[in-house]
Amino acid sequence: MSDVAGARAPSAGRREWIGLAVLVLPTLLVAMDMTSLFLALPRLSADLGANGTEQLWISDAYGFMVAGFVITMGTLGDRIGRRRLLLLGGAAFAVLSVAAAYAPTPEMMIVARGLLGVAGATLMPSTLALISNMFRRDGQRAKAISVWATCQFAGGALGPVLAGVLLRHFWWGSVFLIAVPAMVVLLLAGPVLLPEYRNPAPGRTDPVSVALSLGAVLAVVYGLKQLAVEGAHDLAVPLAAIVVGTAVGVVFVRRQLTLDTPLLDLRLFGNRSFTAVLVALVLAGVAMAGTGLLVTQYLQSVLGHSPAGSALLFAPMGLGVAVGTMTAPALASRMRPTTAIAAGLAVSVLGCLLLTQVSSTGGLPLVIVGITVLALGTGPLFALGTGMVVGSVPPERAGSAASMSETSNYFGSSLGLALLGVTAASVYRHHMAHAGVPAARETLAGAVTAARNLPSGQAAELLHTAKDAFTSGLNLTGAIAAALFAALAVLTATTRRESAQVAVELPETQVELEGASS
């Protein structure tokens, strides 16, 4: 948070910067755990005998539980202590990683992945909230959050690459075991290097609010993911889940407004810059997840690269965000943060426009440059925007603000996969409506399968048409993402940074600061 009551915030010393190195370990591991399973899933499923439904739950259980529990865990850290919650989550993450590595059945793997998600939900808001408390000066906090965000996105990009290396030499369980040494370092160094922060007057935790938040987030995220999978085939279940989740969310919001100590303090939205950044994080997540989904499918299904090769070719997207986050503090030192964010989003527009020009043949260079430029431009948003969110609230509410930032990312990604995925699928079906082979009208994978049973000439023609149709969906997705980023650039540029305190009356409390060795 900025200077309070005219007093200059203390400068962070060597201890805080070493503590930051400890904090980024769980950040890196959680991000890698979200993506490294992609390559391990086929071998894992074959060894465990998992069917299609079980594979889906093995893949999704982790993300579902992280999304569902992150709000609760962010607020819980404010109440019981952020270091305590971080260390408890780290210990649980290490134990559950071992359990997942040696899971004997698909059912045990699903349970382990779900519990890993609960443990993972304690890590992200705790690390971000601790950073906001350890680095009280705006410039230092911006650098620290940039390092944090860099590790988050670099971990997501490098997860499949590291998994590919491990799978070449070891069995699939090694993908889970890589988390254990890092968590051991956290558990040993955390009590020494990390101070404890908590709200000295947290109030009572409301179990009903916890249940409502969990039900709302899980139902909506599940519906969005199913919408992306089912497309136009069966909308009833996904839409029903979204409607139920939204209704539960409305009840949750109404309850928060009546509580003296709510699970989620909705008064934070009285700060215009706080709200604008959260909206930007959601919509940027929509654009990035949607384009990421289409690009990975393009690399494999249109250009014919293997999953491992596609992971390597797709890595520049995550690395581009990482570079953008690292350069964000330098930009912020020369211009207002909102101006730096808006300029970065304008760069992302250019990357998206490159994707609109990709063809079904020879499009690899344009795709790689497009996703790299797109991702590079989002760096200032994820670094400076996240810093604005956690810096716009009193220290005792940093965990709650951090959980809102993380939830915005999850919702944005789920929305992007669902809405842009369905849009691209509709474009494909429109272009293939008159295809002579029924199976080819639905998906590119169906066209590839059908082509195997056709004469070479007809197969080549069918595949050419199907690949063109899929690429048209990618082009449209790039155009939609460009429009989203352009709108966000305008929104951010016109949003003035308010004072570090929320622009509504909040009770003044002193945050409890304990010594690092307490």
C-alpha cells in the first residue's frame, strides 16, 4: 500500500528479497502443476486404466478446486496468519504430490488431484498477500510482484517442457514429485525468512458464506468448461450449471452485504481503479485462454506437430508474459501505471491482429510471433494491475484482494475456453456444413479420422477444406481478442489511479506484525 497518514513506508531489505525467493517457489510449482499433466496424462491413463470420463476429472479436478477455494483461503489467511496458511498448504501440497505420484487407481488419482487443488488454493493468495505486506513502497512492491508474476507464467510455459524431459527418463509420477523438494525448502526457510501477518480483529468465519462461494464458483466454472467441451451438442447441463452457480452467487453477494465481517468485502469495489483492473484481468484471461486453446489445436491438428513439439512451440506465449511482467516496473518508473498497462494492451492488439492473417499452410512463423507479441503486451497488466489491486486495500485485507485477483484470472480463463472455443467451433461447422462426410462437419479431428477411409485425392481435399475451416475460427478468435484488448486499453487509459485506500469508509485497524522468527 502507498504511504499512509503521511508516513513513508519502510524500505525492504535483504531479508525481504531473500524471502521473496522462497515465496516464488510455491508460485512456480502451482503454475507448473496446472500444465505439466498435459503430457503425462496419456501414459498415466494407460497405466491406471482410466477411461475418458476419469481422464477428464484427473485433468480438471485440480483447477476446479483451486478456483473454488481461492476466495475462502485468501480470507482465511487474513484471519489465521498468511505465513501459517502458506506453510500448512505447502506441507499438504508435498504430501499430496507423493500420494498422486503413487496413486494405484484412477479414483485415488482424482481424489489426490482434487486435494492438491485445495492445497494449491492456499498458496497463491498467501504468497501475493505476503509480498504486499513485505514490500510497502510502491516501486519495490511492483518489482516484487513482477518477479512473482514472472514465475507464475514462466512456470505455466515450462511445465509441459519439463514434463517432457522427465517422461523421457522416468515414470509419470516424477511429474508430481518435482514439487516435493521445493515445498521442503519452503517449510524449512519460511519460518526463518517470512514474517507473519494477520488481521488482529478478523471477526468470525461464516461457514454458510464459505459453502455459498464454493458452490457458486464450482458450478459456474464446471458449466463453462462443459460448454467448451460440448459446444452446441448438449447445452442443457452446462447452462443449467451456470444458472445454478449464478443464482448461488447472487445469494452469496446478498449475504456478504449483511455481515459485519464478510468472507468477501464487496466494499472494495467502491474503488474504481480496483474494479477496472479486475475487469481487465477477467477479459484479458478470456482473450488469452481463447487464443491459447485455438493455437495449441492449430499446431497439432492443422500443422501436424506432436503434443511435445506443440508444447515447445507454444512456450513463447508464457515466456512472453514473463518478459512483459519483468519489464513492467521499468515502464512504471517512466509513466503512470495505468498508462503502461494501456500501452501494453495496445501491443497485445497487434499480436492478435497477426493471428487474423494466419493461413492453414505455412502459418507457423506468424502464429509464434503473434502469440509472443500478444503475451508480451499483457505483462504490465498482470504485474502492475495485480499490484494496484493488492495495494488499493488496507494491509489486513490483502489476502482477500489477492484472492479476488486470482479468481478473476480463473474466471477469465474459463470464459475464454468456453465462449471463444464455442465460437470457433461454430465457424468450423458453418464452413463444413456442405461437407460430404457427416463426421467431418463437427470437428477437425472427425475430418482427420474420416479422411483415413477415403481415396487419397478425396482425403486431401477434405483435409484441406477442414483445415481452412478451423483456421478461419482461429482468425475470428484473433479478431475478437484484438477487440477485447483494444477496449481494455481504452478502459485502463481513462481510469485514474485513486488513493491507495478504498474510496469508501472502511474501519481503521492495525495489522498485526510478528517477527519472522515468532
